[in-house]
Amino acid sequence: MTQSPESDSRTDTLRQSIRAAGLRVTVPRVAVLEALQDNPHSSAEKVTDKVRPVLKGTSSQAVYGILAALTGAGLVRRFDPAGSPALFECRVGDNHHHLVCIRCGAIKDVDCVIGAAPCLTPSDASGFAVFAAEVTFNGLCRECQDFSTPEHID
Ligand SMILES: [Zn+2]
Ligand SMILES: [Zn+2]
């Protein structure tokens, strides 16, 4: 099997980050991380579709298990938009937020809203030391706003 030098070095970087997170480097773990880098905010189902050509006969349960391990190790972030299956991405540790279109499910990353994490201050922290805030901005994306003009309403 021939691979371009570029994808080799990406695989090396991924292998190093898996090892640095204290996990054993396996082909499925590397394949899942690669799929997420190319397709941020993917469900376990979608990741399974992406890795199937590489990991023949893999199941979405197996991929879900890998995603859970990678999330636990801090390599992957899990995000649960209302009414959608859990989504996963490789962008971790920056406390970014998400804009979600309630009509078509489009998702965009939003950088930290104000200053550094947690970038939002609870009105009452009840004595908690807060280090992260996860905000989902629900709305309609540009395309869906156009689609919602009166003549299109069903
Ligand atoms: Zn939309
Ligand atoms: Zn994101």
C-alpha cells in the first residue's frame, strides 16, 4: 500500500498524540481520529462510514467504543446538540462553542465568546471553580433563513 508522505506524517502525529494521552496506538484509533479531522462534528454512525474502507467489517458499536476511549483521554470532544445523536470532533481544549441550525443540522464552531475559558460567568457559581462553559446557539443557518421566507413555508 502506498501513501503520500503528507498522510504518513499526519499518521505519525496522531500516533504520538494517542501515545501522549496514555492510550495504546491501534490502527482503528488512528483511523477514527483521521476521519474526525476530515469531518468535524460527526456522529459515531458517520465516522463508521468513513473508516469502513480502512477497517473492513467494523461496526458502529466498535467505533462508538473507540470514540468513548478517545473522549475519555481528552483527544476527542463530544458534543450533544438537542434532538441529534452525539457528535465528535478533534478540536479540544479551547472551550469553543457551537452554532446549530435547528432545521438542517448545520454546525459551526464559535470561538470563546468573551476572553479566556470559561468565557461566561454563572450568575451564581455555588462555590464551584468553573473552568469550562459549553454553549449551544440554536438558530437557522443562512440557507434555512432564505428557505423560511413565506412562499416556502409548508
Ligand atoms: Zn440550516
Ligand atoms: Zn466544534
